[in-house]
Amino acid sequence: MNTLHAALGGGIQAYAVKPLLKIASLFVLSAYLASCGGGSGGSSGLGGGLPGTGTGAGAGTGATTDPAALFGLAGFSPCGQEGGTIDLKVKTHLAYGASGAFVYLFNQLGTVKLDSATFGSDPIFGTGKSVYCKVVADGTDATVFLAATSKIKQHLSGTITLTAAEINEQAGLMASSMFTVIDSEAVLIDALAILDLYEKKEGILFIAAKTKGGFQNRPGSVDGFELARAVFALQQGIFDHAFTPTTFVKYKQLLAAKKFNTSDFYPGKVKVPADATKTYTAKINASMPQYVGIRT
């Protein structure tokens, strides 16, 4: 199920109300969105030249579509086929897919197996996938991320008006530098501010009328959901990078006080616990059965 009907509550990984409940729902949502193609760990792409050597031939024919076109970014180069491996000598972003459908891994180094298991999902079933690479530029830091979030904020506030293609471009830049969202509290605050600004202008994802029916999880698509998709990806990125044991402790005061309003849609509103200091544990079956067919 690739149509996004999941509303990040405590994170794409989900976002509920009190800290403990929020963290619990985070993992539930994470599993849910993973099954929807929401993904985790890798997101969208960057580049410049061939970073290493690839081996192996993929099944079927490779893609001819440059994934850079999805975000308006230049620099991706063909570097492998599904079923092969690649030995990356420098940090590199990878795009895996065909016919305009791609999933991504960022800042990869060393030997990487080029298959759907490594990338976390199969972006286009029944079709041989190609892999495109882009070398991470020296000195990549939060500057790229903040420049992109600034453009999105200006668009939301009405200071500038971005076209659909320009929104996708900034979304790609945010995704490719998402790992820097936890570089400092200031950067994380900046990212969270976009979520608040979006909700004030457009309403809560998956609850407001426009996104209530969900939308395709196709980065780079021009279908009227470019802004919603960019914000959705940003929220996912925050979940992926900020809600880890170490990082959460580092930014606990900020994150514990944050309610991700999409949690009102999924997993749904919950009552405030009588004792917020009490910890509860629960086992979650996050397995995902194999299925066949066309991604919806």
C-alpha cells in the first residue's frame, strides 16, 4: 500500500500526546508507514560522478529515467544494476528504481548490495532496477538543509511562491541532507517550525480536507500534493533521526513537549495518562508479509 493514508502521529513513526505515549506511538507508526512505503533510513538523493565500482547484472532491463529529474537535481550517474554490488570509496547517495519510481539511501560507504532488501522496499515490482550514484560534496552540512527549509518556509508564509517543480527540488535537497536535522537544537527547531507553519496554512496532514484521502508516495510527482509530500517527508526524517535512544535524550526537553498532530488521525487520540511517570511496554508485530501486485 503505497498511498499515504498514514498520518504521522508521533512520527512516521507517529506522534501522540504525552512523552511516553508519543514514543510508543512513534514505533507503531514507524512500522505502519514502512508497510505503506513511507520508509525509514533512506529517503531522496544527491551526487556527482562514479564513486566506486559496481558488479552484477540485474533482472530485466534497467531504468533510463534520471532520478535527478524527480527533484530537479543534477549529478546522478548510472553505477549499477539490481542484483549486483558496489564498492563506494567515498560517501555517496544512491537512487534505486526504474521508470520514475525510486527509493534512496544516503551517505553510503563501502560495499553495498544493490537489492530491494538493502534499500528497504521495492519501488516498482516486476521490473529490473538500476542504481544511480551521486557523491556527497565535501563539507556537506546543515547549510543545504537550512537553505531548503528556508525556501519552504517562505513559500508557506507567502513571502515567495514556488512552482511545483521548485517545491520538489527543495524537498529533494531536504531529503538528501536530512541527516543534519539533528546537528543542533536550532536546526531541529527550524524543521519542527515548518510542520507548525504547514498546519496553520494547510491544515493537519490526513485530517484536513485536501489530504484526507491520502496521496501517492512518489517523490518528485507533480500532482498537486508537492507541498504535502515535502512536509510528510520532513516529518518522517525527524522521526528517523531524532527519535533514536541517544538523540531523543539529547533533545528530550524539545521533543517531549512536541505533539505531532497527525497522531490524531493515526494511531488516534489517546487519553492523558493518570500517571505520566509510569512506563508501559508492549510487543509490536512489525513484520510485513510479502504481497504481489501493483503499488497503489
